[in-house]
Amino acid sequence: MFAYVFICPRAQSWHRQLMTGRIPGMFKGSTEHSLQVALPQLIRLDGLLSPDELCFDVPAIPKGMLEKAKWYIERQLKYIKEDKDEDGDTMFYVLAKDNPGKYTQITKQLLRCYHAAVRGEKDKAVKTLDYLRDVCFSLHVVMPAQEQWGVPKCEGNPAELECVGCKGFKHVGICSHVLACNHILKKFNVRYQLMELSKKKKKRNNRGYTKGVRPALTREEPEDSSDEEQQELLRLGEEGK
């Protein structure tokens, strides 16, 4: 008999939140009390506190995240696999850059083992629990938002995709995997966004302090570059490359 249980990071965070904030101490009683009193109350609270729509957006995309998205784009044939979900919508499997299995490309066996694990089954290629864990934690699933309230508004995610189980996406509302998939769908040009930003010389007073420091989250403007360079970046973005 082969049995295994995985708890995704999102479920762990939810569990910590409910234990400390929503029903503190109520699960410390007997099993009967937990099932008949604490659990029904938790379910009612969870339904009442769920938002109807998100009330925040992503104000800016970190440069490091754009650079990581570019890394995926340049290796999309090996690291990104396009597929269709049950509704026929486009979705993607993205192999994590620093995956625990040390895989260098998405293979048919890797996807087969992952799909079997999602169904609660054991593929014939799975010999150990460590191998199965590496498979499950090496892939990110990027797909259209499933929640009724959608995803946070972000200029880098016009396709309104979400990265299932990605702690980075759940934390800030955007991640390199979603940016790369939007680029492949030709909805957001990561290469154009990464054009070298202008490096203006900062004026200093007699004491050496910098004058005119920019406020946080101020959008940078790209420096003047040749029309040929801009056209090439736009062309690559239009082709999803």
C-alpha cells in the first residue's frame, strides 16, 4: 500500500491564520468538540469573511522578477509547456528554475507523474516518496484565475492568470512565471520593459547629500535608444519570444 499526503504552502498559511486569529484555542478540546462545534463555526466564518472582489492591485513590478521572467522566456522550449484545461482554456506548466529534482526540462514522464499525483494515484515511474515530492514541488501551474474575485490587477498580467501554489504570486499578486506566460501569449512584452533605464546624474550639495531623491514606486523611463533596438524588442514581444 502506497499512501502520501501533501499540504501546499497556501493551505499551511490558511491553517496558521485560522488557528491564531479566527478560532483561537477551539481545536485544543476533544475530537468530538472539534468536529461538532469548532469545525462548523470555522466553516461559517470562512464563508462570511471571504471577499466578493479584490480591493488592491500591484503598483509596480520588481526588476528582478522581470529578469527572471526573461530567463524563462529564453528557455521556454525546455521550461514551459503549454496545455489546455478542462474548459479548453490555455494553461501552462512551468518548471521551477531552482527545482528540488534538479530537472533541466519538462519531460513526458515528469508530467505523467505529476498528473497521476494530482489524481491521487501513483505512477509506475515513482519508486520513492522523495522522488514524488521532487516532482510535485518542481512544477508551477499557471492558468486562468479560478476564484470568483479573480486576481490582483497588474500591468504585467493582462491575461489575468494565476500561479497555483506559488508563494511569490500569493504574496505580491504577480510572479515571474505569470509574467513569462503573458509574454508568450503576446499580451505583455517583458523584453521591452527591461530596456536599460536611464541613469541620470544626481546633484549633490556642498555636504554631499543627494538632492531630489525620487519617491518610492515612481515609474522609470527608458533611456534614448536606437529605433532599430526598440523595433527589435517589440518584434520579439509580438512573437512571444
